[in-house]
Amino acid sequence: MKQLILDVRPDFVPTLDNFVAGDNAALVAALREQVQRHDGSVLYLWGPAGSGRSHLLAAAAGLADRPVYRDAVARGPAALHCLDDVEALPEAALADLFRLLIGAREGQRSLIVAGGTPPSALSFRDDVASRLAQGLVFEIRPLSDAQKKTALLQHAHARGLQFGEDIVDYLLRHGRRDLPWLMAVLDALDEASLSLGRPVTLPLLRELLAG
């Protein structure tokens, strides 16, 4: 019978402090400031999948008082609206976002919007894209391998995972390049170690990657 494991590891909560900034220190500082603004301004951050934009958006929302998160519809007294994957919004949600952008100053609201491309490359209604481009726009700069290693070790520590740096070094050499996938492999490696009753070793990692 497969051993049942009680998972008592802490959940990983995205914050600006546990985001490995690399060359994105100015973006992190701007996000901290944006959370405090209630002036109708918008900050737009963009980068490919796996760049950390969802982490940053969730972290910023976590600093605000009752933010509206991942929703273009203005509701309630929230002073900060955080919207992810803006390029995937349907037409009705784009209309809601346009109204929010228009009325943000009067309602003393601010916005943080994230997408996969800069505003100039968004393939939807120009009135929304142009207003997003009028605010602060930041590209999320990719991490170096050394910075990814720091992020992975930090993630492992936050999740209570125990293994040597050789595991991370091997994963960076032989795994995919995007950070969420690398973190997911570490979590899967820990699950395999617990369920099989085996220590976290390079042979176990090789088996996991081969499977």
C-alpha cells in the first residue's frame, strides 16, 4: 500500500521581498509606490510566461487593503486594481477596463496591469492600449542562471525542502529555462522523495526528469 504523507510544508506566498529582483529593482520599487497611490495612475508590467509577472502582481495585491485582483470590473471600495493577462481579456472585460481607466482618478483608484507584451503590441482596442501606455511601463528583465539558482534555493527554503545545491545546479543545466517549471520540478522531487521513502538525490532527480 502506498504510504500516505501528511503535507505540512508551508504554502509559498508571493511577496515583493521573496521575488529575486535581479535587474528589476526599479520595477519592484515602483510597485511598492504604486500600491500607495490613489490618483488614477496605472503601472503596466510585461514579460513572457514564466517571467514572474503573476508573482509580482499577487505580491502587490497583498500589500493593499482589499484590492481587486485579476478582475477588470470595478467593485466595492478597493483603491487598487490588479489585472493579469490583459491580452486575454474578452471584449466585455475590455469595456469594463476602459471605464475603470477613465474613472480611476475620480474614484481615487490606481491600477497595476500585467501582460505578455508591451502596450504598443497589444492587439485590441486602441483606446485601452493607449491609456495603458500613458502610465509607467516596465519590462521584466530575465534572470541570469546565478539569479535563478538564488530563486530556486529561496523557494526550497520557503517550502521547507532539504537538498544540496548540486540538485539545483543539475536542474539548471538539464531542465527548461522558465522559473515556474523549475520550481514545480523541485516540488515534484520532494513529493517523490516523501512518497517513495527515498532521499532527494541526483539519481532521483534524473528519474523524475526522464519520466
